[in-house]
Amino acid sequence: MIKMRHPAGLAVNKHGNILVADEWSNRLLVLDSSLNSAYELSVGGGLEDPYSLWYELLGGRVTVVDHLSLHYISSVMSQRC
């Protein structure tokens, strides 16, 4: 089981998977739609206290907001999650 320190934002993608911005752990977690598995999604450049995210249905892109900038995860990567 993955423990979260401060889940600050979440989104659900078209596959029913839940994406969680874990602010105090500087990471993005993905829980599969069955809630049987979870993993950390790598974000290029790392995250600095991510607090918001959203999934774009048309482009399939995930956008993560942290205290430094916006991070965009391409549609290829978001298909995996």
C-alpha cells in the first residue's frame, strides 16, 4: 500500500484511473481503476509541492501544477496511467 503525506489534487482519466498529486511527497501517484495497484508517475524535471492536476479529455494530456511551474505529461504517457 502506498502512503500519501498530503494528497492535494486528483483527477480521473478516461480509463477510470485516479491520479493524485501528493504535495508533501513531491510526487504524482496513479491508482488503477480497480484500486488493486498503485505506482508513482515520473515527471521530467521533478515536482516541487504539486497541488493541482487535471486530465484533458481531448488531447489525453495530464497537467500538473506545482509551486514552481506547470508540468505537461504527453498523451503517450497518460495512456499508460
